[in-house]
Amino acid sequence: MWWKTLSVLLVLYALAVGMFVPLKPGIAYVSPETAKSGDSLRLTLHGYNTYYTRSRAEEIRVWLQFDSAQAVMGKNLRILSDTTLEASFILPADLPRSRPSVMLNAILDHPSDGVSLLPSAVEIKRDTTANSRTSWNQNPVQSLHIIKDFSFPYRNVIYESIRNTFYHVPRWFALMFLFAASVLSSVRFLLSKKLDFDRRASALAEAGLLFGIMGLVTGMLWANYTWGAPWSNDIKQLMTAVVLLIHLAYFILRRSFDEPEKGARLSAVYNIFAFASLIPLLYIVPRMFASLHPGSTGNPAFGSQDLDNTMRMVFYPAILGFTGIGFWLAQLRTRAKRVEDRMIGLD
Amino acid sequence: MLLTLLHKEFLLEFRQRYALSGIVLYVFSMVFVVYIASIKVNAQVWNVLFWLIVLFASINAVVKSFVQESGSRQLYYYQIADPSMLLLAKIIYNTLLLLTLSGLSFGAYSLVAGNPVKDMPLFCLTVGLGSVGFSIAFTFIASIAAKANNSATLMAILSFPVILPILLTLVRLSQIALRLIQDTSYKRDIINLLAIDVILLTLTFVLFPFIWKD
């Protein structure tokens, strides 16, 4: 059928484009990372996916920025290689806030690479004896080169693993669709008493469980890279474990009856009951606890600031593709179960 | 009708007193284990252990509600009474039973491990809401598990994931009552808990007709 071909093509598209499209140029780190106010600082910027040599040093501009109005511009730029660049900053004597130290963002504007940013790149400590002629609002960050090309955003901490967005998150979407379809089949079984609906419900739950385990594994790989440990008792990880437990319990319940009709009926009831108890689990409980996931501190949804337009072009097809494959798997399992039941004379 | 059914539940309990006394003994054994395992319990651990004791005592207390009477006698009840009324009577009876059990556990537990509760009204409210939630979920699961061959194991497996959202909210509320965390907006948690209870109770009535008819 057309939707099976389409979902395979969409998953292949998500794999190919998601893996091969490069990241936008970024700043990996700068050295030194601390300075005192009033210093004249020689800063080395280390880029990632950058081609600094493609334009002349005079065309590249660098800032150490505090906020949209207050920044210091770098002078005497020297390009050492495609990924390293030196610039001198004469820091003002005073800090923009009356604190002992402030964090500054490094911003680099390149005519062909575009803009790259490293948040909290340099820490400036207050030196009360310093004197310097520069001030914070002489050279505000402006007239940047915004390059629109087909590449994924460069984010600190996650770096290249941003690609996992296309393989981790769509699996949760697929899981939710599959479980919702499974519960719907259970309802239809209870209303019609046709064993076919029960087979479909359990097949959809099996496919959902598979996607749940894959989502958990991809999530744990990602967590190991970005949070430092595969399991950190994040509330969403706990909730996931519970979702999987519910469906494992469902499969155990199915197998603990002698009469297939009774087992089908009672497990259908449990499927509906457990799904209803999932709603508070997924939408109320995560709001009560802090989470490491994006859009955390209460919002279980995927924030709009976490995706840019290039990522959307891979992310949405990936959701459709993985969901389609899940339903295909469930359909195959339903047919296999029907054949098994016919062989033992059940249907 | 409801009152007659409720009366029947109490009568049943009163005549086979071993069930209730067994559960009470269970609670005291658990509390005693806590006592010999660690004399000094800090408030964080106190909270977790308290809910563990109440959770397992509740599961054990409710699991018998459908297996203590034979299948044919159950069928007889369903013929002479409205099945959902029968279920409601069992839920109300189990709520009262669990309230008694939680009260007993709290008494015995605070005797051996001290009583760190700072906000007693909130703690009592939490325990009360917990008993209602546990009673609804466990009674319904018990009615499913009673139909299967290995009902005791199945009861624990089936009820754990279903009860978890309630349990997490309860632990959080009692942490507030113990002043382990500061949160003034706990009224929202109480409303969440009530909402979960209403959802589960509604579903219980919608789904029970599919369970009792064999």
C-alpha cells in the first residue's frame, strides 16, 4: 500500500538528511576563559565547522557581548587556520553590572560562514584599580551576516548529537499514536466482541513497546553524552519506565487466563484503565518536578525554540515515517496472530 | 441498597476477623523491621518508608475483596444487586479499611521511628486522599486480578504502574507537610489528586460491567 512505501521513504530521508547535513559553524571554546576588567586581552577562538581563511581578517568582526547594547569589539584580528582565530580586546575599567564578575558571550561575524555564538565564553572579574579608555556601548553588535543555508543549528553541550532529535523524539510520537490506537481497538473489542479487534490492540501495544524501548535506548545514549550519565532519574525517564511497565503488565495479564475470550476482555479493560491513568502521568506529574529535558521546569511539550526551520524539514517527516512503520509492524503482527488462531481453531 | 451491601462487607469482615488482624499484624511486622534495621530515621527516609508501608499494606488488604467469596456466590450477588453498587460498596468499605490501616501504621510507625510531621492537618488530608485513591485503583485491579489464576502476583504487577501518579503526588504532599520542601501552591497538587480520583472512579463504573459478566 502507498503509506508503507511512503513511511519507508520518509524514514530513509530522515536517516540520510539527518546524518549528512552539516552543522552551522560555531565556536567550540575560547582561551583564556577569565580576565580582569581594564585588561587588554588577547583571545583565541576555536571554531567548529568554520572556514575562517575564506575571507580576509578585516572583514571578520568579533565581540565580547554582555547584552544587546553592551559589547566590546575585537581589534587586530589574525587568522591562524580555518578553525583558529586571534583577536585583541581592550576591556573597559568598569563592569556593566555592579557584581564582582560577569559572563560575556563571544560573537563572531564572518561574511561567508555567518554568525556564530558561544554563550558565557569569558568571565570578567572586577579590578577596582583598573583604568581604561573604552566603554561598553561604543561598538554594539550590528549589521551581522545572516546566512540562510541548509544546515542544522550549532548548540553548545549537544553539538553533533542534535541529530538525535530526528530519531529519539519521533519515536515517542509514534509510541503515543500506537498506544492510543491500541486503546481504541480495546474499546472497539469491548463494544463488538470481535476477537480481531483484540488481536489488533495487542499487536499495536507490542509495536508501541518496541518503539518505547528504542526511544528509551536512543534517549539514554543522548543522555550519556549530554547529561553525563545514561540514567539520571529525570522525571520523564521515570515516567517512561512506568509506561513500559504498564504494557509489560498488560502482556502478562493476557497470558494468565485459560479462556482466550476472558483474557482478551479483561486485558482490554486493563488497557483502557491504564491508559487513562497515563494521562495524569504524562501531563500533570511532569509539571510538578524539575526535568533535564528541553522545555523543562514544567512544560512537557517540545518548545518551539528547540527546532529551527531546517530541522523541521526533517523532524516532521521523521514523525510520520516512524509512526507509519509502527502501524505497518502492528498490521503484520495482527495478521500473524490471526493465522495462529486459525491454526488452533480459535476463529 | 448501598447501605445493605456496605453492611454485608462489614459483617463479612467481622465474622472472619483473621483478615483484618492479619493485615494489622503485617503492618506491625513492617514497622518492626524498620525499627530493627535503623533506629534513627531522618525525615526524608521516614516519609518514603511510611508510604512504602502504607502502599504494601493497602495492596494486601484490598487484594482479598474479590477472592474471599467464591465465584458462584459473587454471581448470586450480581443477580440480586446492581453490580456497580456492589463495586461502590466495596470501594467505600476499602476506603474506610485503608484509612484505619494508615492511621494504625502512622501510630505504630511514629512510636518506633519518631514523628517528624510539622503540618498535621495537611498530612491527615494527604493520608485521607491517598486512601481514597488507593481504594479506587486497587479495588478495580483486584476485580480483574481475581479472575486470573495467580491473583496475588498479578495484583502487584497490575496496580504498581497505575498507582504511581497518585503515589508521587502523595509523597510530594507529605514532603510539604514534613517541611522537607517549601511550596505554598500545594492546593494545585490536591486538585490534581482529586482529578485523578474522579477519572479513575468514572472509568471504574464504565468498565466494571465488562469484568463481572463471565
